[in-house]
Amino acid sequence: MKKRNIFLGLALAFSLSGCFDLDKMPEGVLSTAQPFSSTGEMRNYLDQFYQTGNPKYQDDKIKVNFGDGLRTQDFGAGGGSGIAGYDTHSDNMSASSVSARLAGETTLSGASKLTNYTAIRNLNFLLTNLENCAEQGSADYNQYVGEAYYFRAWYYYKMFIDYGPLTWISTPLDPNAEEMLLPRDSRTTIADNILADLDNAISHLGEQNSSGSMRVHKDVARALKSEVALFEGTWEKYHKAKGDKFFDPSVTDEKIRDYLTQAVNAAQAVMDRGVWKIYSTGNELNDYRQMFQTTDLSANPEVLWFKMYDGDQVGNNVNRYLNQGGGSVGVTASLIDDYLTKDGKPFVGAALINAKKVFGNELLPTVRDPRLSQTICMPGQQLRPDDTPPYYVVPPLIGSSSYNQNMTGYSLLKYVQIDYTGSLDAEFKGATPAIQFRYADILLNYAEALAELDGAANAQKIIVALQPLRDRVGMPAVDFDREYNQESDYPFRHLDKYIQVVRRERRIEKACEGRRLEDILRWAAAEELIVGKWPKGALYTGSDLENHPKYEGKLIYDQASGNNLFLTGKPGDALRYVVPTNPAGYGQGWKFNVGRDYLLPIQPRMLSLTGGKWEQNPGW
């Protein structure tokens, strides 16, 4: 077996690109003819999957870069990606251009390559050569075996979210076309294999009590396991209930309950350790925001794993785009309106409309859940150390440059390092941290899985689990009846109260962290949240934003051409809201195709290379 695997590693070096890129050489640095003979070599090889730009892992031996091993980084120009921008592909945020996925404008010709198989192949090469290591059984050996299983699960999971059924491959393949003509496995087979890899990771990885090492550990693997199990349990439950083409037709209700139970148990294992806790110093008006702008989170008891930027050797653009209230993005009214009042009730009706008429009043922490004023800029908020009073007054609906413009009237405050001493406006010089997993994720996964299993029976456990999130910001404990929103325009008004409450809590706590689209997909909720909707922002006509002297009369709207601001409704309407992009052509709102767009298309080239073993995703 040893000779075969070494031969495959050498043979792969000379083969041509083929199906899924499975027949290329493993990438990374191998120092001997017998690969992975030491734990040091294993570590060097695995570092590529942590992303090589991280100073914590910087090593001149590392020559490749697999950034997908961590959640999306940076902040792309014009929004739409990275630490602070990916929620623009959801109902939480909007960018200066329309999200093709939400608009139903994804094309088959634009289908991406399944590049994660490259990383999977490289990990398989390591996992099938473990017998070469002379340090088997040592703590370091076990750690690196656990990391390999973790990252293989991660790469499969990221493809699974986008494409559904995959081909599970756990060994390096001969550069032989016939061995690569493999069919797609079922959803449940892929999910079960991902979870099995995570069980292997958990059994091998070491325990850690902080994120200081910036390497994965048992609780990171448990966190991902709770996420994967919750994802698949809810995906199967809700797509099966709608009878669409996206669930596994062999799945049973018992199997769905098993996934949800696995989510509960994985989260419970982290909670039972008693090591992690919600970060709080008692400052209800700042602690939540502070976590997302602290460069070094090694000592933060909530953060299980994060990527640190230093703004020098490696940095991001978060500050550059957001520290003037712009970023070519904006938060939507849909998200703003979902925050409860300070006394824990839905904010609806005339009270909500009246609060919007004076910009900032609806955001006040004396009125709303204080997480809102720590996520969205309020008047008077300082954004830069070189700011001078009166600081932020109104949203920059016209920017000095495109990346300084706000698109909705709600400027994102979360992630902005207000007192950052580095270069404020230079590209890739910011140091906003990229949190991968935090204890809040554990509590939210646990609460949601319990609600999905039996909310009424688990009500008290859910309340207790979510209490630390409420305590941090001085909000009252969960009360399922008080918080239950039954307004006629509330999209989740038909859900039972337990599920509705935990979904809202998840949205608020995780606002603008790039996870909302995954939630919409697994809940099969595009019909309720996306189809026929169009994002709107702050109230403009009917509020003090209209004709505000700060804009100096430069905003142009209601003209046949030349607009630099777009509003809902028509001239003469008493209330008109900012919309982020020209609504022309979208009179019926987003056109997400519910028979197609829950999964992305497979490249036709890949279908051809598998000899018809793979079928295209539904609707494509």
C-alpha cells in the first residue's frame, strides 16, 4: 500500500488535467521521497489549508495558497464578498450591483469549476500516507491527522452547500480515466461522510481553551459538526415539506431527527466543557461591537478560532471601505425592522414608521435591542480616529468615491476599527479580524436544533441557551409569546413560535456575518424572503433625510435620467424609501427561480468528463 501511494503521488505529477482536477499532483512541500515521515512535514503540508497569508503561519517553505480553508476573507470592491460583505447576497444587505443569485440571473455559462476537489485530493494524499510517519501516536501526530480530517470535511461541506450531491472520494485516484468516471452520491451519503470525517477530527484533535494557536481543535470540529448536521437536517426537512427536487428522496423523518440530534449533541459537548463564554465586560452598549473590531482575539473567551490580520504584512479592506459609512453597500430595512424593542417586543405599525421619520431614532439603544446601534451607524458615531465632531450625521448617499457611498441609508458599523492606527485608506492595510467560529454559534445551533426537534418540550433549554446573548446587551430573556410576530407582512408569521424566535435571534446575533444566504437555502425560504421582493433602505421622503443640508442639494431623483438616488413608489407618495440600485427591469422584484436556484449549476465540461455519470442540478 505504501509503495502504491508513493507511486500515485509521483504519477500524478505528470498527468494532465481531467475530471474535477482529481488527477493533478498533490500540492505543498514534501521534503523526502517518503512523504510525511515526520510530524513537522505533516504540519508544513497542512499549513496551506489555513491560508498562507496569515502571519501566524508565515513560512518561506510554503508556496501555495488555499484560502477556502477559512470562511471568506477581505472585503471586495463594491461589496459582495469577504468579512463584511457576503450578506449582500441575502435580504440583510445590498450592494451597488444586484446579486445575480437572488435575481435569478446566474447562468450555466458562468458555472464555476469544482476547485475544492484539488484540496480534497491533496488531503487524501496525506491521509493515505499516514503510515510513513515515525511519530504515530504522538500528540502532534494526532493533531495533524485531526486537521486533515477537519479540512477534508470543510472542503466537501462548502461544495455541498453550493452543489448538493457530490462524488465522495477518500483516496488519491490513479491517473486513469475509467477510475474517475464516478457517479454522484446521494445528499445523505455526502452529509454522513462529512460528519464521519468530523468525528474522526474530534477524536484526534487536541483540546484548547483559547484561540491563541489559531489552529483547529476539538471544539472547532464540534462547532462545524453542529453546523453541518443542522444544515442538512433543516435542508431535508423543509425541502421535503415543499416537495421540490432538492431533497434526498430516500430520507426519512427519523433520519432528519438524527441530523438535528447530532447538531444538539455536538453543540452540547462544547457547552459542557465550560471553557467558552459570551464576551462581556458589562458594557451593554459596546461589548458586542468591540469583538468584531479587536485585532487580536486570542484572549477573547467567545472566539474559538479566528484569522488575525496585522495591517502590514497581511491586511484587508474592511476599514478602507466602511470607515466613512459607505463601502458601496448598505444594510436593508428588512434586517433593521427585525430587531426587537428594548423590552423584547416586535417593533411594528405606526411606532416603527414614526421612528423612521427622524433619521437615527429607530436605532436608539433606549428603543431597540442594543445590538442594532452596534451594527448600524447612528448620528454622532465616530468612525475614524481623525474624525472631528459632529462625526457621522447622515448616510453618505453620495460618496467622494464609489467605495465611500452608502447604498441604502443604513451604514454598517460592525467591523469598523474606530481607533485603528494603521493606514486608514490604503488598500489591504486594515486589521479587522475574521472570526471563524464563536461560542454564540454554538448556542444558536443548539437552540435552533432543539426548536426543530420539539420547541414546546425544549422551551426552557432554548431560553437558557440564548440568555447569555441577551444578557450581553441588557435585553430581557426570551419569551416566545411576547416575541411572536404575527403581523400580516412578516414572512415567518406562519411558523410556530419557537422556530420563529430562534430564527430571529440567529439573524440578529449573526447580522452581516455572511451566513444569511445559507440559512435561506436550508430553510427553503426563498419564496418567503426573496422571490418578488426588492431591497429597500431608510425612509427618505417623509423623513428629515429629504433636503438635508448635508447633501447640499446634490441628490437627484424622480427624473427620467441622471438619477443618483432611487426611491420606492412615485413622486407625490407621502413615504418613499431608498433602494440600492436602479429598480428598472425589476418591477416584480427578485426573480430567484425556486425550481433551480437553490443549487448552483455544474459545468457542462464536468458532465461530459464523467461520461454522463453526473447529472445536471435541477432546473439547469
